[in-house]
Amino acid sequence: MQNGPPPGSQAPPRPAVSQPYNQGAVNLSGPPQPYPQQYGAPPPMQQVTNQMTGMQISTGPPTAAGPGYAPPHSSQPPTSAAYSIAPHPAYTQGPPPASMAPSQPPPPRDPAPPQPYYGGPPPPQHPASSASAAPLPPPPSSHQSFPPTSYPGPQAPLPAGPQAPLPPGPQAQPPYAQGPPPPGSQPHYAPAPPHAHGSYPAARGPPPPSQPGPYPPAGPPPTSAPPGHYQGTMPPQPPAGQPATYHSGPPPPRAQMPPSSMAQTNHLPPGPQGPPGPLGPPGPLQQPPPQPGMQGGYPPQQNGAFGQVRGPQPGYPGPYPGQQNYGPQAPAPAAQAQKRLDPDAIPSPIQVIEDDRVKTTEPFTTGVRGQAPPLVTSNFHVKDQGNASPRFVRCTAYNMPCTADMAKQSQVPLAAVIKPLATLPPDETPPYLVDHGEAGPIRCNRCKAYMCPYMQFIEGGRRFQCGFCSCVSDVPPHYFQHLDHTGKRVDCYDRPELSLGSYEFLATVDYCKNNKLPQPPAFIFLIDVSYNAVKSGMVNIVCQELKTLLDHLPRENPEMDSVVRVGFVTYNKVLHFYNVKASLAQPQMLVVSDVADMFVPLLDGFLVNVKESRMVIDSLLDQIPEMFADTRETETVFGPVIQAGLEALKAADCAGKLFVFHTSLPIAEAPGKLKNREDKKLIGTDKEKSLFQPQVGFYSTLAKDCVAQGCCVDLFLFPNQYVDVATLGVVPVSTGGSVYKYTYFQAQSDRERFLNDLRRNVEKPMGFDAVLRVRTSTGIRATDFFGSFFMSNTTDVELAGLDCDKTVTVEFRHDDKLSEETGALMQCAVLYTSCSGQRRLRVHNMAVNCCSQLADLYRNCETDTIINFFSKYAFRSVLTSPTKTVREGLVNQCAAILACYRKNCASPSSAGQLILPECMKLLPVYLNCVLKSDVLLPAADVSLDDRAYLRQLLSGMDVSESHVFFYPRLLPLMKLEGDSLPLAVRDSEERLSKGGAYLLETGLHLFLWVGANAQQELLLNIFGTPSFGQIDPNLTSLPVLDNPFSKRLREIVDAFRAQRSRYMKLIVVKQEDKAELIFRHFLVEDKNASGGASYVDFLCHMHKEIRQLLS
Amino acid sequence: MATFPEFISQNEERDGVRFSWNVWPSSRLEATRMVVPLAALLTPLRERPDLPPIQYEPVLCSRATCRAVLNPLCQVDYRAKLWACNFCYQRNQFPPTYTGISEVNQPAELLPQFSTIEYVVQRGPQMPLIFLYVVDTCMEDEDLQALKESLQMSLSLLPPTALVGLITFGRMVQVHELGCEGISKSYVFRGTKDLSAKQLQEMLGLTKPSAAQGARGQQAPQPPLSNRFLQPVQKIDMNLTDLLGELQRDPWPVTQGKRPLRSLGVAMSIAVGLLECTFPNTGARIMTFIGGPATQGPGMVVGDELKTPIRSWHDIEKDNAKYMKKSTKHYEALASRASANGHIMDIYACALDQTGLLEMKCCPNHTGGYMVMADSFNTSLFKQTFQRVFAKDEQGTFKMAFAATLEIKEIGTGGTCQWKMCGLDPSTTLALYLEVVNQHNAPIPQGGRGALQFVTQYQHSSGQRRIRVTTTARNWADAQTQIQSIAASFDQEAAAILMARLAVQRAESEEGPDVLRWLDRQLIRLCQKFGDYHKDDPNSFRFSETFSLYPQFMFHLRRSPFLQVFNNSPDESSYYRHQFVRHDLTQALIMVQPVLYAYSFNGPPEPVLLDSSSILPDRILLMDTFFQILIYHGEMVAQWRKAGYQEMTEYENFRHLLQAPVDDAQELLHTRFPMPRYIDTEHGGSQARFLLSKVNPSQTHNNMYNWGQESGAPILTDDVSLQVFMDHLKKLAVSSAA
């Protein structure tokens, strides 16, 4: 058992791993061959996305590069060139845009091939898959299923399109470009485009109409070549077969987005109607829109709508200020569609997610060492076979470099994101509780690692050798067991600690504070009752809610009453404690005005059992809002509030959690008094970092005291102005607590969100007074920790509270060489007090492989986890460095990672080619999201508090939360059928159809975007009103309508909410409404108002950086 | 003229004044040679049911430095409508309201029988009475329950308009807001931190928004009549009753071997501060109920470690009472703050061990408050004493006065002396030591009279402001020529008490033996001065009747707990001394020399000598030491009682005999404040020690065989007996060496 698993695992894992990929490969095009051909051996894992050829990037080179692709791209290169110009405005980098262009080119080519099969339309995106022409056929089927609309669309439309468009056909572009076809687009760009056009496109300038033409011809053939690269990358996607769906997705958006659509159209035309090509464009233009609509099966309406759409389209740029950004681009691309890097051609998160989802059908078994788990976005079942479930531990790399040098060279962070108390789905067994008796858990004598599957029993079972430090310890007599012929203990499978990756030990008194078994924890509710708190309705809501909430305090046995005791405090400038002892007829209020020197005025009757004191508590909660209804006190204190809770827990000699409901900057005279220091002028300067640091040292000291007592603080903020989250959050963040912020809280609209957060927070399983320690096998060492906790030394992570949603991210560094044979082991042990007052140890074990080839590392990475780590690292760095430096650091590291890959693992290819490791192909897009986040690149309207809030929030996020936080999920709602969710679309305005509605989820926000031309039926189904104008933008919940669509939509919304640790308030965003600005902020693939690059632009930038590193 | 004793008692009846000398030596030098100083015992509020308060204000001498009140000793010129001040000789016009004055139409204050007269001040608002309860919650549930009941009961005794407040304390101090609906509200303070009145005011939210105008508004006739913490009884009666009912024992855990943490010092400080910032210069009573010593914060008298006992006299002598000085200072500061604002501080200490009265004594002492000491709140001693605090006179007003000040106008000094007592009750008696300032070479004209005027201003419990004026005069006499008449005017009872008070005062600051030596010396000197003897012949010594009892008083005083600390804790000493210096002469005499009555079949009850010879087997003795009422059954009586004779009809007389002292004791118990400890014991009983320690040990184990077996009970003591004492005294008095 002990050592068995690891070694054994090694062998199997690889094959296993590779297999899935192979399959994918197979799907792609024939068997693995494609890979080998392209990359040689490694390929299976590494999928290189070669979006653009360097040639394109460097206008000059393009030609050079062109050679490689030249023939095919030849036409494109120029495009890119042309492009570059366009992009400039945004990026100022010629090259990037260029790169973008290339991406587009491929598609066209690909499309071409597929088109023949299908009809053209879908293929556009398939470019990648196009290579796997053979496989493509299958996809088509899928295409049909998903994109049927698109197909029919294209087909039917094609004719239709042409027809209608025909006339416009030639003018098809004009519509976009408005007046002058090609130039029309340029106008938007103003001078730039023209130039571009002038230079490169000049040739094309004229061709615009011909564009279609050029593509088809050039595209297809050359495409094949580049596609090859793509296929490398893309293949995996196709295997999913969903690519089809996936693709289908894109088309619609394109429809909306002139530019993209153009691209498509371009592709489309080429394929299907070589000749009609010219017409094609127009067709697609019109069609695309229909497609989205069509999907729903509302072609007629759509048509109608579209007809109108056209009208608006021209106006598009106008109405949407934001769009102008896009608009211009769009037109540009439109004009020079081909020149631009096709967003569809660059690695698509949606595609990757979907591929993984489809691929993941088998339960994930953890017995195989070094095997990367499915993505966080996939649903899967985990079988614990000796390593911790990915729900508990996710690593950035499942194959660690053997040496520090390798690690340094690759720059890939080695880290694990640990969620020790994660909730498991109902069909997975929670960790077993093991009791080793009075002597406590059996541990290695030297390193104190806990008994686990990595312990090797020797000498007939009398001793065991530690897998971490190799020290040999005696087996205590009561634990002795004979070994079987393989050297495994006979009882191996009867003992969780010998066969599982995660389990719990019952801790003995030695593991308790003061060598005394702990008391059950207590919850203390501290409610601000100053003027603002009362006026906003917060006080009333909290009090009302607590009455029911108190019945849901955490408990381990649902049959039993919770043993958690509760206490209540209200405060403004002074604190009011309440005696709610069961024997009292009425609660008693004890006012403490001496806030300078906080103390708890009562002991008995402050912390009570809910059931016993029910009457008194209810009476209290009824009276609190009344008592303070007429308060005129506006000043508050904060430090003493936490001190009070802390003192109360001290007095009761227990751990616990404080729920602080607070409204304003604590300016009243008291310890921890703050002043308003929000200064927008500092943003972007070297002093900006000070704004993230606490204003006074008081809270850090206080936090330390809290941790020592096991006092976890959760802070609910209801600010109307600056409250200095950076300072107020110090204690929550250091004690394993959470901060919730409800800016401009209004009872009516924010009630649901707040209450759900509160409920969830109160009810969620958690541990108290926890200490987390990560032990590793020789060769690596945990060096850095991220999360909401406190560390008084370098190894022990102290968490006053640890709930099921909190994660601790651990970074590892080499301190010696690792061996491929034994791999690297880590054991995360969390000592905590359960909500019933039991002291326990939860142990998670994780073994990963070690490699001497960098390729192995790149093949076993997890980008989502890397991003989680990077973001945490970066968000912490803003405390000490200017954000600009932090951003640059991130870009540099990513560039280094990718460059290293390119240099060491990728098959030789043109320097101008961007080649990404398959496992990391989304790294650029996600990284861009991190760079654009409000913390690192704030928009003008983002307050300092918001940034501090997000910064703190992120530190405790697990991978799935950080994933959706940075790359929101955007679901089209045109068609909701069956139990499966509609396929998400990429976070870009281009993907939105005016005729549709979309749900966007970030883990914190939930938007329902409604297109201005949304069909009546859709509106009726969702809102019960046929008119766009009648939709109430202030809706916070969907009306309950008796139709399957509404029902399903609400189910989806509920499911989304259930999935996240914080309740997402639904915000209805009507197209062209003011709120759209906010919404657009989350379309992270687009350029944003504060200077964040679009995905395409950023990718180009990355490419440039990589090239620089390589040269 | 009647005899001096008659004169004295008459004066006392009328004016509540007794002088040590009723004829005054006319010069300073002579006065100092009298040994016993010229001094007065004044009972300012002596009950005078026959004295109707006068509904107008006194007429004052117009001289700014005098301001004496018009009195019967003034010379009045009815025609000119002028009166001459008998203190400064200033001639004053009568005020316009006196235009009708004439020999036959005299205002009351000019009638000789109104040498003591009480005016009601008509100006100013009627101030409410304020009672602030400060309640310790660190006590056994039984005690607390009893205390709660007493407090609840007391509410019903308060006038409906009186303001009450409640502060409770244990480890923390809680100031209760009264009249809250639903939730009872209190402000809590740490018991370890003292707060100034200003801080307190802020923390209690008592700063008026109009604080800025407050400065000007000080003259505003309408001070706030109540606030959240002090409200009229009628309004919050129920609320407060409930509040008291819900009072819980201090919930903070007390670990083994520790005392509960009791923040007495801060609690009292907060009480003083609360009144200071809300009702300055208004009559108020802070009634503090404590069940143990302060163990933390300012004013702590002992640590919370049980293994360290509270300071004893022994520790104090060894300078081993580490908290005492600091603590005393704290309470002294409080006392002076309270008295500056006219607030009374009472202490009701009920505990088996000491509670720190020694440190806190200044609070009641300086503010005219009560100090009550008992073993438990659950004793009738406390309960009835407390009830008696609220005793009412026939008019239904409390027999207590607030915010009192006393002024004395005296001829010869011309100065004004003022004292602030804050609290007065009808038996409060002050000892005033006067100084004759007249120089020896400027004799006062023969036949001249010295006049004294006592002006006591106080807030009557009805809320009225009243002024009681007592004017009295005594003859001057030249000590050299008229020593006989001066000696004849000696009031030995008053003198004994006045000397005793001086001694007690000394005892507070000096070592016990020094005080005794001083007292002995004074006695010897007095004997030398006024005794009749031949030098060096003790047997020739004679004392005149007016001095005859004086040495005996001194003998008992020397043995009394006021000067002896042996067998008394510092708290007890403080308590005894406190009572001694505030009670009237009669009571004080009982304290010095307990009264012993004998009951037997031989005749009616009779007072007997406080002597061991009075302890006979067939007697029942009733001893009243003021602090104790003790019934002692002689050996035989005890046996009879044990045999149950009293139950038999044929021995009904025995039952009556047993009952007689009990009835008498009850009577005493009911009139006494604070209520004495009632002890019923018998020959050989352990509590008989109280009796044995008081009687004159004329028979001891040393000399018992010199006396008849049956003549009394021997006392096992080495103390000298009165006889020995007297012998020594005579010897020393006549000794030429002295």
C-alpha cells in the first residue's frame, strides 16, 4: 500500500493521461500522427496553437514568414499588416494586431474545407479542426445538433442571404462600413485604417468585396498548412465534437458583431459558395443574425428583427458609445476582415472548457500519481484512491521538475491550492474519521508526518519508514498488523489512513489549547445601529433574519440541535451587549461606553443556547430595530467591536466567529479610529500601494490576538461611502473570515443577496481555531502561503476560522533534487475544532510526479490553478509594489513560461509562430483577465474600497471561483432545452446577439443582458412582457412565469447561485442602457475603458514578448 | 436659678446643646487651664415636635462679616425699629415687613422660648430627594435575595417624587437606566478604572446638547428634574422593582481560592460622579450595600487571593497593609467630592469578614452618612436598621436632612465657621470645641454673657430648604476668682463624651497606648485641678459631685472598643468609632459605659453596677452596650430554663421573669439605630463573653478567693479593675511629682 501506490501510479497515469488526449487526437485527424508530425513525441499533450504566424506580426517578417505560409497567407499577411494599423490605436503595437490577423486567416482556410461538407458556415471556426478534415465529418453531426440553426441558417439563408444581400452583397460591407464599403469601415478608424488599407490592404482595399474571394482561394489551401499547427492545438477541441456546438456559438455572436461576422461571412462564402463568395459576405451578415435567432426557431421573427437590425446596425457605433471601440474594430475587420487576427482562431476558453467537459465521463480516480484532474468547470466524480481529491487539493503542476534549475527555467509556479474543508457532492464520501486511541494519531518520529499511504511498513510490519523524511519509526503495538506478500499491511484497505488521500483523525487532548478539550464554539452577532444602518433597513433585516437563522446554526448531526452558542451586541459609538439568559423575562442591555479599554460586561447570559433562550432572543431581535429607530448617532467605532467579541470568547474560553454588520468609517474616538484617506490622485503612482495597506497598525495586532483565541471575524459592510476596506478587512482576512460588501445597501433591492450570503455564511460547515501545516517530501518545501490566515512562524498557517469555502494556496520551492521514481509528496494537515467542539485533524495527501524533461511539466499543468496562484501572488504584491510593476511582472513570467516551452519543448518552427503548450493555451487569455482586473487596472469608477475588497476576496478563492471571477461565464438564453446548459459563449461583445438574451456570471455578479431586438417571445418567456421597453431594469429576481423557458431559466439562475459561495444579485441589463457599461466590464475578451487590452491584442503582445525572450 | 443639672437638661431639651462648662472662663489662658476644653455637643436637628417651622426667612445682621440671625438675645429698639446684633453690635433696621413690631407684637424669633427656631426658605425650587442605590452583587444568593427584598421594600417608603437610581456592581459596575420599556438597559464600566465626572458624563450620554448654553443656564431656575438614571419613584416603581427582582449574583466565575472581584471603589466613584454631574448641591443619598471587600481597581482593600487575608490591626501596625493607604486616599477623595456637592454616602456592609470600612469610613464620616455593619443582609439587624433609615416623623416626612451646613456665630471670634454635614438625622450630634479668644489681660466685664448662635441650613426631606437657628448664651466668669462656680458648672457627662471624641480622633491617627496615656494624663490633670486632697496622700483625695462620675467614664472609655483594638478588626473599630462620634450624649454614654439591668425574683428590675459582682446565678441580666443587647441568664436561671419550668403553669412567674428582659430588649431594639445585635445567652454560654468583657473585673482569677464564692463571677482577665484604677488615679493625682 504505502509505497505501492505511488510507483504503481506512475506508470499507469501516463498512459491514462495520454490516452484521453490521444483520443482527442484521434478525433482531430486520424490518429496521433498529426501530433508526432508536428511536435514529435510530446505533442499529444502539447497542443500548439499557432494563431498567427510571426510574419504577420512583424509586418515586415510576415512576408518572410510568409514563405512558410506565404502562399496561403500571402494574401493574409497583408491583411495582418493592415490590421496592425487598426489595432494600433488600441495597443500601439503594430505586431500584435498582425498576429490577430493571422488567426483569422486560418479560419477561412479551414472553413473552406469543411464547408464543402457542410455548407460552409460552421467551418469558419473549425479552421482548427479543418485540418482534421476527416474527423470533421463527425463534428458536423454535432454541428447539426447544435448549430443546426447555423446550418439551416447558412443554407437557407445563403440563398436568402444572397438574395437580400445580394444587392447589398457588394455593398454588404457598406452596411457595416456604412457608406463606403471598405473605406466606410475606415472612417471609424479615421486615418489609421486608411493608411493601413492604403499600404497593405490597398490591394485589398479594392478587394473588400473580393475579400471573400481572396480567402477562399488562398485560405483553404494554405489553411491546411497552418491548420496543422492548429490542429495540434485545436484537435483536442474537435475531439469533443462539441467544437461544433462551440462553433455554432460563435457564429451567432458574429452575426451581431459586424467584424466577426464578416470574418465568418468571409469564410462562409468561401466554402460554400466560392462564386457567391462576394454575395457570401452579405449573406452571412444577414444570416448570422438570423442564426442566433434561428436557433430558437424564430427565424421569421428574427428575420423581421434583422431587417430592422440592419437599420440599427449602421447606427450601432452611435448608440453604443462603448461599441465604438468595437465598432471601429469591427468595421475595420469588416473592411479588412481577413487582415485581422480572427478571435475565433485564437484559443477559446469555451472550447477548452467544453472539450474537457465532454471528455470527462469517467470518475476521476486519484490513485494515479501525477495525473491532472479534469478542469474545475467539468462535472466529475472523484474516487479517492490514495491522493486527495482535486476538490481538496489542486496543483499547478502534476509533474514537477526534478531540479530547481528546471523549475527556474520554466518559471512555472509550483503551488497547490488547498481547500481543506471543501464540501463534497452528495455522492462522494466525506473523509472518514479515524481514532488512533489515547496516544493520538500515529506519526513519523522525526518530521511528524501523519500516518498515510506513503508510509512504508518494513520489518514484518513492526516499523514504518516515512515517505517524507525516510525516518524509520516503530509501529506502536496496538497498531501492529502483518504484511502480505507484497509488503502491504493486511488491513490496508480497512484503514482510511492507509488507503485514502483524505481522512480525519480524532485529536487527543495533546492537540488542544492548554491541554484542555475545547468548548463548543460560539457565534457573536455585532450589529451597527448607527443612523445609516437603521435607515438603510439593515438593522431590521438582520434582526428579522436572525430569528429564523438561529435555527440553522452549524451542526454535525442534522438530527441534533447545534451546540453553537450565540451572543448579541449592537453598537454605534458605544457598545450594547445583551443578556439573553433563558431565565430572564426580557433581555437586558448593557451599555459599555468606555470603548478605549474594551471589556465584556457580562459572562453569564451573553453566550446562550438558542433553544433555551429562544423567547428572550426573539424579544431582543424584535426590540433592537425599535430601540434604535430614532437614533441620530452617526459615528461608529470598529476596533472595540471586534475587541468586544474577542473578549467575550476569551471569557467563555471558546473559539468562535464574529458576525460584524458595519456601515461606516469608524471615526469615533476609540482604538482603531480611522480617517478618510481615499485619494484618487494616488492611483497609478508609487504610493498607490499604501492605499491597500492598513491605515493603522492596530488591527494587525488585534488580528493576532483574535487568532490566538480562535476568534474568526466575518465582516458585512454596508457602506455609503469610503469605509477603508483595506484596513477594516485586516482582521477578517487574518482570521480566516470573510468580508462582504453591499455598497449603497437598500433593503428592497439588496435584501435577498445579503440574506442569502448571511444564511450561507452562518450555516456553512466550518472549523475553528485551526492550524494548517504542509509537510513535503525531501527536495521541496512549502515556502509561501496565500489566503485568509495568520502566520506567526514560517510553517504554521493559523486560521481562527476555516470554512468550507476557504482555500490556502501554498507555493513550493526546491531545496534539493527530486527523484522521478518517488515523485514529490505533500501532506496537508489541518488541526481544528469542529462545530460540535471536537478537536480533529484533517489530513490531505498528495503525490505528484517529477520529471527531468520540461515537456513533461508542460504536459501536466493546470492553467486555472496557475492563474489562481498568479492572481493571488499579484494581488498580494500590490501591497508592496506599484501595480504597473506587478502587471509587468506577470506578463514577464508568463512570457518566460511560454518562451521556455517554445524553446525546449516545441518542435522547431518559424520564430514568428506563436506556439502554446496545450495545457497552457488559455494562459494568455486568462492572464489578460487578471491584468485587467479592477485591482491591477482600475476603471475610473472603481473605488478604492472595491479594489481592496476584491483583493482580499481573491486571496481565499478556490480555482473554480477564481476561474469564473476572471473569465465570467456567459450563457446565451435564446434556447433552453433539456437539462443541459446552453453552450457558453466567449466574453466578448462580438458574441452578443441583439436579438437574444444572455446570462453572465462572475461568481459575484449575475447579469441578464437583453438585446434591444430580443424577440417578443423570448421577452414574454423571461419577463412576461412582449416589449423591450417595458422590462424593468431594476428587477432583482426573475418573474415567476408559468412557461418552461422561464422555469428552466430560473432553475439555471438558482443553480448558478447554489454553486457559488456568495449570492449573486441578478442585474437586468438592457442593451443600450446605462447599466450596460458595467456589464461590458465583464466582457473580458474585449478591450476595456480603463486601458485593458482585448484578448486578441494581448495575445499579440504576449507573442511579441515571447519572441523577444527567444531572440 | 435651678441647679445646674436641671439647667443643663432644660437647655438640652430646648436647644439640643450641652457644654462641658456652663460658666465660661473669661480668657484664653484660663480656658486652656480647665483641662477639659470649653466645648459643646450640639444635636442640630433634635426633634422638636412642638416647634412649628416659621414660614418666612430669618432677618440677618447687615454686617457682611457677621450675618447673624435676629434672636431673642438681641436688643431691640421698638420705636426706632432697630435691633442690635448681639455678636457684632451692629445696629440693624428691621425689614419693611416688620413695621408692625412692638413690645406686644413680637415676632417669634424674639420670644425667649424660641431660642431655637426653624425657618423655611421660600426661595428656590423644591428639590427632589435623591436616593442612589449602589448594590454589590457578589454575595450568596440568600443574602442577595434578602437585600433585594429590602430594597424593594424601601421603594414603598420613599416619597413618590423622590428620584431613585440604581448602580450594581461585581466585577463590573452597572449604572441602570430606569424606565426602559421592554429591555432593561444599563451602562457598564470596568471595575478597574476610575472615571472623572466629566468622562462619566460623556459615557453615560448625559452631555446635554445645550451644554454650551449650560454655562449661562446655571442660574436657570429649572435644573433638570430627572434623567435616565435618576427618576421619580412614582414613575418607575414597577420597573425598578422588576429590575431589582432580576438582579443576579455576579456571574463571573470565582475560582477556588479566590475572592470574587468586587469593584466597590469604582462603583462608589461612579455613583459620586453621576450625582456630581447631574445634581450638584442637591440633597442626595448614595446608599452602598456591600457584601465584601473591594478586591480590584481603585479602592481595593485586599487582593483576590484568599490565601492573603485582609489587613488586621497587626498588619497595619507592621505597615503591612499594602492597599490601605492608596485605598483610603481614594475614598477620601470621593468623600470630599460628595460632601462638596452635598451628597450623603451611606455604607451598609454585611459580611462575616471585614469589608474595608476602615478605608471607607471617611465616606459616611465626612458626609453624614450611615455606616451599618452586620453579618448578613439576611439578618433582622440589617433589615430593620435599613427600614429605620426611612423612618418618618409624625408629619410623614423622613427623619433625615440633606445637604446640611452648619454655621456658628460666636462672640469673641467674630468669625464665621462653617461645616458641611450633608446628612443629618435627629440624633446626629456634633462636638464643637470652642476657643476663648479673649486675652488674659482683657477680662470680660463681670456678669457678661457669651452668646453662641448655631445656624443650620438643610434640605428638609419634604424638599424644603430650612434654616434652624439656635442661639444660646452662658455667663463668663473669671477663673481665678470664680473657679468654684466654674467647677460647679461642669457637665461631666458632656465632658466625658467630648473628651472621648477627642481621644477617638487621636486614636485614628495615633497608636493606641499614646492615646491612653494622653487620656490618663488629662484625667490626672483634671483631678489635680479640681480635686480636693492633700499632697501625696491618696486617701485624702475627694472629688466634688459634679466630677464624681467622670473618672469612671474614663475607666470604661479606656476599655471600650473605641480606644482598644484588641479583639476588634480594623473595620469594627471604624464602625464603633463612627457610631460613637455621631450619636447624642445619652447614646454615647451607653457606648462608653454599657447599662446593666438585673431581673430576679428578689424585686423589680433594677440597674446594677457594671461589675462582675453583679453576675449572680439567680439573676437575669440585660446589658445594653448600644451595639449589643444582651440577655444573660445566671447559672441557676439557665438551669431552670433548661428544665423547662417556664412551660409549667405553676411556674408562670418564672416565665414572666424570663419574658421581662426580652420585652425590654425589644423596646430598646425598636428605638435604636442602627439596630443592635441581640444576644440571648446564659452562664457558660460562648456569647457570655460579651458581657464578661464589659463588666468591671472586680473579681478575677487572681483575687476571686478574696471574695465570697457566691458574690459574683470571676473574670479571667489581667485587666485592672475600677478599684485598682481609682487607686492609681488618686495616687498619681496627689503625687507632687506629677
